[in-house]
Amino acid sequence: MANHKSALKRARQNVVRRARNKTVKTRVKNVVKEVRLAAAESAGDATQEKLREAKSIIDKAATKGVIHKRTAARKISRLSRMANAPAA
């Protein structure tokens, strides 16, 4: 356990940040799942709408530093490819 005043503060901050990051990561996972399900059902307009929402949420997570920017780009790329596959 931390003994110094600064180390105690860092421990408190880490608890708060961990909780915040956990909610953002869960949100990203859920939105990815929604896009995959919509693409599997071949619902064209619904898939594009979900994809647009997913891109926004994933980009925000990367901006906040919850996930790496390249991880975000990879997720968006794969989702876009999947969502546009039936149309092509």
C-alpha cells in the first residue's frame, strides 16, 4: 500500500480513472456488438446508422486515451468493411 502523500493521491486517482475507463470500454464493446448484429441481419440503413454511432463512440474513446488511436482505427476499419460488404 502507498505510504507517501503523493502516492496515496495517485492511488485514489487510479481508482476513479479505472472506473471511468471501464465504462467507456464496455460502451465500445456493446456498440461494436450492435453493428455486428445489424450487419448479420442485413439491415442496410440500420447498419449504417449503427456504424455512424460506433465510429463516434470509438473515436471518443481514443481521444480520451482509453484505447490506442490505432486500435480505434482498426476497429472502425473492420466494422466499416463488414457493414459495407453486403452492399458491394
